[in-house]
Amino acid sequence: MKVMKFGGSSVGSAEAIARVLELVARQQQEGNSLALVCSAMSGVTDGLLRMLAAAVAGQPVQEELNQLQNRHYAVVRELLEVKRHNPALLSLKIYFNELEALFAGIQALGEVSARTSDRVLSYGELCSNVLMAHLVDQQCGRGVFADARQLIKTNAQYGKALVNPGLSRQLIRSFFLQHAGSIPVITGFIAATEGGDTTTLGRGGSDYTAALIGAAIEAEEIQIWTDVDGFMTADPRLVKKAFSLDQLSYNEAIELSYFGAKVIYPPTMLPAIDKGIPIRIKNTFNPACAGTLIGPTSGTGGSLIRGISSIAEISLLNVQGSGMVGQAGFSGRLFSALARKEVNVVLITQASSEHSITFAIRPQDVAPARQAIEGEFEFELLSGKLDAPQLQEGCSIVAAVGENMKQARGLAGKLFSALGRSGVNIIAIAQGSSELNISLVIRQEDLRKALNSVHDSLFLSPVKTLHVFCCGTGTIG
Ligand code: ADP
Ligand code: ASP
Ligand code: MG
């Protein structure tokens, strides 16, 4: 069994969906049993979020809702045979009526809870997958629509819920037993609490759904079909010379995606590691390209640094003071206080004098982080043992990742000299003792320059241009 996950751009239009159906039909003809997981059509989740904000502000959303509905209806009319129109249009109409009622409620209240927001966002995946199930049934085999809320159970942490793996595994397995011989078409991204409330797995979470399904049924491969040729050495939108990698280890993929490589959602690797299932990233629009295989080992050959990724918007907070020197438990108190406020710390550096700790967080976490520090260290701040935390905004993180980096000397030097040559100032540095990752904090305005210079020096320096001249007299062949 193979799990094929198709992202938003792969199901974003009738033309793209027609390609997907061809790919599915081909796999089917080759004798593979399949399960599909699809995202919402491209831009739909962002559109629903925009409509939520408008509804809270009491603005009308009907026009955008109609456009969304028409986008789905257009696919029905273009790709489904006439006798299948009614059931498909009816399912979609029910979803759009429910959405309309939800938006009317939000407009009346002028506010939306995280719980209702997840409910609204779920319609993106519900609509695209109900559509895909009808199309797969018409063209590829017995397609069965599966609402992942019946299969994946989570806690009530709306927006980014935590999965109950044991219960979900059991539900997924019994669904597959019940529907043996068909092609389940499963909604990515969405799940539900045990009580039945809709939750979501975090933005980009359809990849994770595919991995949860794959692990539960012990699939032979989890395929992530997207709009680029695989996992690339850097974000192709920022680095024009980025190229796709043949192979990456699970750990490298986790590090690169955690530090911003959007091509795969970081938790996706965990269920796959658990069962040792390979993940293959493929391009729906260029299926002949082999793509990237993510498995237990890193690829051999090429640079020891496998990729560079970046988080564009980061704020740095520096906490320092004489009261910190040699104080056992200070970092513990600091990071526990941050955790209680649900601040996600992206990177930490500490000077060996123990006089200062600097950590990187997302800009939206600055206010809760300050509150956490002021609450926890009220006495130290008042008595002057600790200075007021210093904030540096407008920073970015660049991370260079490679499993085999630890075997090599001089890589960090190469990285720093590339940045030095380009005039990029490094504000903070962190390297874990696993030596899988070197992370640097730089000014946001230097990001593109930094990525390109590091990429050129790490990946393109072995490529040398040679000029060959032939000279002489007479017949030079
Ligand atoms: P999907 O909708 O198929 O899930 P995403 O937009 O979530 O696709 O992820 C694919 C995008 O990730 C690519 O179009 C590319 O712009 C971006 N991306 C960022 N970093 C990388 C990288 N290192 N390799 C490949 N793509 C990357
Ligand atoms: N549709 C969701 C999003 O845009 C989930 C996904 O695409 O993976 O975040
Ligand atoms: Mg994605």
C-alpha cells in the first residue's frame, strides 16, 4: 500500500487535478493499492482565514464564499461526467450552507473562538476531498471519501492539536479493513477530539495526516506530491540556483523543515521514523523527476551540508545580569516560565560566563515572553540582579544542516567566511552537539544575500569553469 498526498497546488485547478488523476490511475494500473490524502485547493485555507477576519469585523463575506463555491463547482463541471454531477454538487452545497451559517454566527457575535476557527478551516479539506473522491471513483477505481475527523483523534489544542496515536491507529486500521479493495480519499490537516469537535494539525498539516495514515497501515511508502522537484538545497523562491536532493535522512528533513523549509511539515517524519517508512517528495507537474527520498540515512556524495533553510521573521531577546552568574536553575526557571506562556523558543545561545542568555522567538511571542520573564524574575529585576530584557527585532535565522557535518573540519569557517565576504553581520550562533545543524541569526534585510552567498560557497564551489584553448599551426582537429 502506498499513501499519496497531494498538496494545495496539485489540487488547485481542474488542469492540476487531471494530472493527479493520471498519476493515481498509473499507480493503480501498476498494481499498487493506494490511499490518497489531499489538502484544500491552493489558497483556500488562507481565503477562509481572511473571511474569518472579515466576519469578526462585521464585513460581508458572501461574495468571496460564492467565488470559493464556484471554484469547486467548476471542477465538477469540467472533470466529472454528467450523471455524477448531482451527488457531487449536493455534497459541496451542504458544506457551503454550513459555512454560510457559521459565518453568519461569527458576524453576529463579532468574535471567533479557536474552536470555531478550526471548524471553519476544515471545510477547505472537506470540499477538495469530497470532489477528489468522486473523480477517483470515476477514473481510477472504487474511490471512498474519508473524513479524517473519524480517524484521527487529538486533544483540544485548537489550531495545532496533539494526536492520540494509539486511538487514531486503531480507528485508521479498522477503516482500512472495512474498505479493503477501494481507494480511500482522506481529508488532510483536520482531525477531531474524542468528543467530536473539529481540530486542525497546524498549517501545512496534511503532510502529517499522510504520515499518520501511512504508519497506521504500515504502508510501503508515503509520497508527498507538490509543486517542486523534491527537497531542495534551499528555498527556490529565495535561492535561484537551488537544486533538488536525491536523498535526505529523516533527521536532516526534520531540521531543515523546522527551520523553514515549507516543502514538508516537520512532525511528518515522526510516524515514518517509528515504522521505518520511506517518504518520497515528488513533483505533480514533473513526475518524471525522481524527487527526494527521505529515509534512515543521508545521501552520499555532494556537499556534507545537505541544505540551508531560513526563518525570515525572528525576534531576539537577551536576558543578562550579575545575578545570573553561577546561579543553578536560572535557565530552568526562565524556560519553564516561557513554556507556561506557550512561547516556542526557536534557538538559544548562552555565553560561557553565564552572564547572558539570548534566545530567538517568533515576533508574536515577544509580549508573552516579556510577561513570563517579568512574572518569574520580579524580585531579581527590582533588586537590579537582572537587567530589563533587551529586544532585537527584524532578525532572521539561517540554518545549515547535514548529518555528515560532524566528520568534517572547517565547514563552520567556510560558512562564516562566505557571510563575511558578502558583508553580512552575524548576531548570534548556535550549534547543537549532534553537529547536525549550525544556526546563525542575522539582520532580516541580509537574508537573501546571506542565503545565496552561503549556497554558492557550499554547493557550487566544486563546480569550476575551465577555459580550454587549442592552438597551433596547420590542421587542428
Ligand atoms: P503543498 O501545497 O504541495 O503542500 P507547500 O507550499 O506547502 O506545498 O510546499 C512547497 C513549497 O515549499 C515549494 O513551492 C517551495 O517554494 C517551498 N520550499 C521552501 N523551502 C524549500 C526547500 N528546501 N525545498 C523545496 N521547496 C521548498
Ligand atoms: N490546507 C492546509 C494549509 O493550507 C493544510 C495543508 O495544505 O497541508 O495549511
Ligand atoms: Mg505543504
